[in-house]
Amino acid sequence: MAIAENIKQLQLELPLEVTLVAVSKTKPLEALEQAYNAGQRDFGENKIQEMTQKFEVLPKDIRWHMIGHVQTNKVKYMASFVHLIHGVDSLKLLQEINKQALKHQRIISCLLQVHIAKEETKFGFSEAEILQVIHSEEFAALKNIKIEGLMGMASFTSNKTEVINEFTNLKNIFDYLKPYQTFNCNFKILSMGMSGDYQEAISCGSTMVRIGSSIFGERNYTKNQ
Ligand SMILES: *Cc1c(COP(=O)(O)O)cnc(C)c1O
């Protein structure tokens, strides 16, 4: 029951223009069903195999978000159904997504992940690298992907000023890229904010928050992040 209440609470709290992605990684099917029954349709997973297994048995109107780091050789498993890939961090990965999307005769929506945190371990492009990618000939040839925006993760810190600085940085990059629109590129989604920092993210202009533990409870951190 708690899951449904958490979802309803967030639905009331979040501004209308902010999409809630319920991050269900490591959680059992029953947990996702409870969220689904409370009206939740956007779910985020960080492992392709786990997402695929859940996709196969859960209702088909769920929109599946891949929020984790994507290995090129696994794109094929989700290419038929994934709704949005948040963590795109190389041209090579975009090319593979394009290839697999073409096989399924669809266009796969993607977000470019931007490295905004101080920590070395977080994946992502710099602003300069994004400009390089989207202006390249290779990118212009990709007809089965669409860049719909940016995704970022702030540093894992209790220092809210630092978190706000990092989100503001990402919002500035987003605003800078916004006018750049082509057939495969239209920056309109800004995916930032998790359980610990979504309020700051929204105040900095987030349009999509990825919330896990505040909905489903804590995960087993020895296994996952
Ligand atoms: C796990 C995860 C989340 C959700 O984290 P919570 O702190 O549980 O809300 C959000 N984004 C990404 C990329 C994640 O891997």
C-alpha cells in the first residue's frame, strides 16, 4: 500500500510539466504492479536484462526508460520496446541504437548524458563533446534515433549549494542547445533529480525526475550502486 501512497503523494507534489519516472531497479514485479495500479506508467531500470524480463510480463502500456549505462552489445535486447534511453554517452552507442532501431523500423528517443558531478565515476559528455557530436556528419546520418534532451546526475553530497550549482550548469547547457533543432535532434527533456535532490532539480528547471527509493523503499546497496 505504501507504494501507491508514495506515487499519489508525488503526483500531487510535482508540477504538471514534470514527468515522474519511477525507478524500479532491483524491485520485484509486485512492487511495479502496485505503482501501476496507482496510475504510474513511466518506469526506469538500469539493467537491460532486468528491464526486458519485466517488460515481457507487465502491461504493455508501460513506458520503459533505460536510465543506466548502456553497453553497445546489449542494445538489441531492448530496441523493440524501450521508450527513452537516458544514458547515451558516445557517438558509437548512438550508431548502434540507430542500427537496432532501423531493424525494428522505429525511431528510438534518446537523451545525452552530461557529466556534471565532481565524481570521476559518473559517465557523460562535456558540453564541447555534445556540440562536436551533433555537428558531425556521422550524426546527421542517423535517421532512426532522436535526441530529445539531456540527462545528468549531481554529486552524491549533502552540500545543497553544490548540487544546485551542478543542476544550474546542466540547465544552462540545455538552454544553450535548445535552439539547435534538426530532424533527429530537439532538446525538450531535461532529466535530472532523484530521491535525494529532486526538489533542487525542479527548482533548477528539470522536466523529468527519476525517483526510486522514495517510492519503493531502499535498495540493497551491496548489489546495486
Ligand atoms: C537508481 C537511480 C535513480 C534513482 O535513485 P533514488 O535515489 O533511489 O531515487 C535515478 N537515476 C539513476 C541514473 C539511477 O541509477
